[in-house]
Amino acid sequence: MGAGINFGEDATFITPALLRVAPTNSNVLIAWPASPITFSLQRKSGITGTNWVNVTNSVSVGSNENQVIISPLGTNAFYRLKYP
């Protein structure tokens, strides 16, 4: 009998959503697929560390995507989606 992991009947698996980043005039559009699962967009200024903060810009839905417009910060910024 092979070894395995039993997640049970109530297990929920979430497919990772990919971010799409595109320039828009003098801003940047960050988008990800619209889904009934709620993700929070987070950012931080450095690649190391754990100081992620929620992006407070409003999220709009268009073309079946969640979309956020970001003004350039003038420094590096790293973004991720966080669930829940």
C-alpha cells in the first residue's frame, strides 16, 4: 500500500493566480483573473524579509480580471496575491 496524504472531504485546493503587469500611460496596471476566491494584493519594497503590506488602491473588474492601477513609487516594488 502506497504512502499518501489524506486531506479529508472538506479540503479546499486553490489554484494560484498569476499577476499580469502592464504599463498604462504614466501608471502601472496589475491584474489577475476574476474569481469567487478573494485574494489580497500585497507589496513590499525589498525581495527579502516578511514586511508585506496590503495595497489599498481600489480594485475594479474588467475583461474578467481584477484590476488595480498603481502609481510608480520611484523605487523597487514587489507584488503578490495573498489568500485569505
